[in-house]
Amino acid sequence: MSALIPNNKKRGNKKPLLNMYWMYGIIILSLIGLYYFQDGSQTKEVDWTEFEKAATEGYVEKIVVLSQNGIAEGYLTPEGAKAEKFVDNPTSDGDKKIECTIPSAEKMQDKIDAWNAALVAAGKPEIKVNYEKGSDLMKFFWFFGPILVFIFFMVYMSKRMAGGGGAQGGIFNVAKSKAKVFDKNNGSTVTFKDVAGLAEAKVEVEEIVEFLKNPQRYTELGAKIPKGALLVGPPGTGKTLLAKAVAGEADVPFLSMSGSDFVEMFVGVGAARVRDLFKQAKEKAPCIVFIDEIDAVGRARGKNPNMGSNDERENTLNQMLTEMDGFGSNNGVIILAATNRADMLDKALLRPGRFDRQIYVDLPELTDRMEIFNVHLRNIKVAADLDVEQLARQTQGFSGAEIANVCNEAALIAARNNKQEVEWNDFMAAIDRIVGGLEKRSRIITDDEKFSIATHEAGHATIGWLIEYGDPLVKVTIVPRGRALGAAWYAPEERQIMPTQALLDKMCGLLGGRAAEEVFLGQVGTGASNDLERCTKIARAMVMMYGMSPQLPNLNYNDSTGQEYGFTKPFSEGTASVIDQEVMRIVNEQYERAKAILREHAAQHNKLRDMLVEREVIFHDDVQGVLGERPWKSRTDEIMEINRKEEAKKGLLPPPDQKDDSKIGDDKGEETGSDEDDDAGTPPPFNK
């Protein structure tokens, strides 16, 4: 752990001698000096005649002769200040002075002697005399010091606003691009070996890197390298990681910048930064420019014509379009960009010549997930008998970032339980923790609620086991996790096309919990809200997107681009009524189907319910022992059966009387969080 603590005593970590605290100190000292030294004294410059008159009439008590400056200062008595009205406020505190220019100190002394003789003859006190060299330096400091400090402070703040250093342009540096440059001296350590899966995407990106390394191989055949490639895909699939690998593999400069870096509060700054970015790129060509989250500036133009703030973003986009493919030469500069929302981008940005390729980075398949697990398990001490393939099957629908989180969470759980290596149960507990939330055994649940939750979850398990397209069951639990009071965990098959019956079976399985409550309890509760929401979405998609309704066949009212319909509906009010009726009909039919199945297998359902009440968790083998073999066995079922036999040989399966294996890694010391119970249905743990 000591290696993670930064060593502040190293030579390179010393703080600069001049910082903001020094500036504050100088300002405070200046104010204190002005307070103590500017004590209310008032000085008025007069001619020699007035000065001599004040001295001969006894209104001057002391004269200070500044020999180097040729000035005589006369300190007035209170009577002199009032009589001669040399000052604006005679009653104020501080000295009242008059000063005049003298020809020389010697002649001034003769005059003072004459004045003193006349004052003594008149019975008045003599004038005291003091000779000083005099200097304007202190006077200059007290008059102009605060102004100089203020100017210095403004210059310093302008440098801070610009990102440091007056050599970079001061406050005018705001128009400079904020791109990070990676080259041979400052390169990325990520390579293509660190990018697991993404085989098709890596082929296209590697081709760009290969062209920059060996351009003759392509130019001899007359081929031209694509000017740009757009990485599109869901969050966490590895788009930015792929760009980092390009930076690590390419032998050319790599400029990285985020789309939000172009956005600034000053008008015209975005376009100026685009120009500066491409200016740097052309100077370093051949090079690669990577713009992450390009949708921040690349959204379709003209959607909000009345919004003034939209003009600045559109100006930035216009400048980017011009730089990417305009009249100016842009040879040797390749643009990489990444976004999660390609449907929001402007069509002019997506055309060939700007982004010639759109590389879709999808959620990883089974083989890809196995590779990702192997990458993230390099530095984790795992058990020798860990089945990585089965882990990949248990994490269908997970992105690369989520798989990395599973590996890290499993290691934390193993360390929390003082294990020497990370085992299978730790990974299962990690998956449960990430998907379902923190296990909350401290949540207070009454016996009636526990019986109702067990009835609900047993209904899901029974329906899912008996329907044709039901997903293979892993376990059923009534231990609260997150917002869910119970859950049924599945390992769904990876299907690219869903037939109509598969969607109907999915809805029937979702409604199994609510149907069991009505059939066996005589009333329904609020715990099925999540099931009803997902079921309604499937039914509406069948009617409005997939054209699976007999009343509205072969019609799709969905706009995948998000740019066509706006605030208007693509159908009439009569069609909207038909859509509502069809959605209601489909949902009601599957609900009645679920109730019929449960009535037919009431004894088996009740047995599963009682097992849940007693043990809180039941597994695939327990359900199989009650309901028998599944009527329809899928390929996933066969693979899971093989894996279970292997696990049984190794002693990994829990005995029949063991409770929830997810107790391994249970965070008993953590807070329980929300007590909401509106998601007591089955969340989709592996089918996102």
C-alpha cells in the first residue's frame, strides 16, 4: 500500500515560490501600511510670499528643509491652520503642512534666523528647524504601490485563467485547443493486446495504423486511407480504450481531445479551438486526431433555431466540417471519434470524406467476454479450477467495463473474507452484488410479506420452467437486494432474432409473479411494478415497432434516428386507440395464460414456495426436482447441465440444506439504503 502514497518530498513536487497566498499577503500589508502611515496629514503647496507671511505671523511651529529636493515644509499651528485656511479640514487629526520651493538651504537658514528674531521681539515662540536629505521613493511607493500590486495581481490571474504560463499567451490563450499530444516521448502504454474482443473493430483500426507505418503498401495500388473513422456503440464497450491502443501502437503523433473541450462561455472560442487543433495536426502530420464524445458539438443543426445558445455550437460544428473536408489541404491527418449517440449527429458530419467508416463497437459476445475476463484476471490470484467460460455465460449482456467491475468486486469480496485466492462463489456473489444490489438481510420483513414474496418468485420460476422460450434458471431468492425484495436469476440464450412466441413467452414469465399472487393469495400487491413496466414495453414494441399485431400488421411507427417526427405523432388518434387496445389485449392474454399454467401446476408451485420460505434460496436442481425435466431443452440448458456435473465433482455445488451462497461476501457492515419495495419482481440480471 505504501507504493500508492505519493512522495511529496521529491524534488519535482516542490510548490512554486510565488502563489496566491503571497499575493494576498502583499495586498494586506499594503493596506495596513496605508492605514498607519497615511494618518490624516494634509499638505498644501504655496508660493514663497504666502510661506513667509505664515512664518512671520507665528503660524508655523516647525520647518523641515529637504535639501536634495529644494523644498521647505512648514508645519502649521492649530491657529495657523484656521487663520490662513491652508487646509480643507483644520479639525481633522494629523499634521497640517504647507510647502514651497526654496533656492538653497543656506539662504533659507538666513531667512529663518530673521523670522525668529522678529518672533522673539514680538514675544512669540521661535520656529524649530530640521534639515533632511529627502527622497521621492517612499512617496512614490505609497501613492503608486497599490496600483502596481493590483496590476501584478491581474496579470497573474490572467495567466491562471489561460492554463499557466505567460509564454502561452496569457488570457488570450483561451482560443487555444486543449488537445493532449502523445508522441514517442510521451506515448500511451495501452496496446492492442490490452483490448480483448472487438475483433472486427480492431481490424479496421489496425489498418489505419498500418497505413501510417507503411503507406507505400497501399499507395502503390492506388488506394487511399480513410480520412476518418467513427466509433459507435453502447457505453463501456471499449471505444476510448481502442483509441488509447491506437495511440500506443502508432508511431505518429496522437492528439486527444473531448467534444466538450470546444464548448466555452466566450463567443467564437469553439471555432477558434477547432482551427488551432487542425493547425497543430497539420504541423505534426502525419498524425491522428481523436475526439471523444463528439456528439457534444456534432449534433444535427437547425433543431432549435430560436435558441441563441445553439448558434455557438453550430458555428463550432461548421468550422469542424470545413477543417475535416474543405478547400484547405488536410493530407496526413486522420480523425478518430467516439460517441454513444450516432443518431444525434449531423448528416454532413457522417458523410464519406469526413468519416468514411462507422465502426460499431457492440456488447461483447461469448468468446469476446471470455477474452475480456482473461485480460482482467491477469493480475488477480484466482483458483486453478475457475471456469472462465461459465463466467462468460453468466454475464450475458455485460459490457467490458462491467466485466472489469465484476473481477474487481470478486477480488474485494475474497479479500473481505480473508481468502488466499478468488473462487467461483466470489464471482457469483460479485455478479449478484453488481446486478441486484447490496444484500439487505437486515431489512425487516413480516411473515405475511415473506410468504407473499415467496409466492411471487415461485410463480416466476414455475412459468419460466414450463414455457418453451423460458430462459434457463440459475437460482431463485427472496433475500432483498437493492430495491428488489426477491429475484429469479437466469442465464438467457444469446439470440439475434426473437420470434413472436419468444416475446409472448417473455411476457408470460414476467406476469407469472402477479398471476401467482392472484391465484394463490386472492389479491395482488405493489411488488410487480417492474414486471408490469417491462411487460408493457414489450407489448407496445410488438405493436408499434415489429408489426406483430393482427390489427396493425407490417407497420413500424418508431423513428430510429430521432429526427423525423419531433413533437408530432406518426399516426392518427384512431390508430392510437387501436394501439392501446392491442397492447391491452396482448398483455391480458398472457396474464390469463400464466394463471392457467399456475392452476394446472398448483401443487408444484406451492412446493417451490414452501422451499423458498424455509431456505430463502433455491437453485436449478431444486426446481428440477419439483417440476421435472424441462419440456423444451435449449443448448444453454445442456451446457449448464454439463457444467453442474463438473461442479458437483469438484464439490462446488452447495448441499441441499445450504442457504444462499451469496452470503459469501455479504457486506454486513454497510448501510441498508432504501426500503422501497416496488421492485419485488424479477429484474433482468443477465439480459439487459
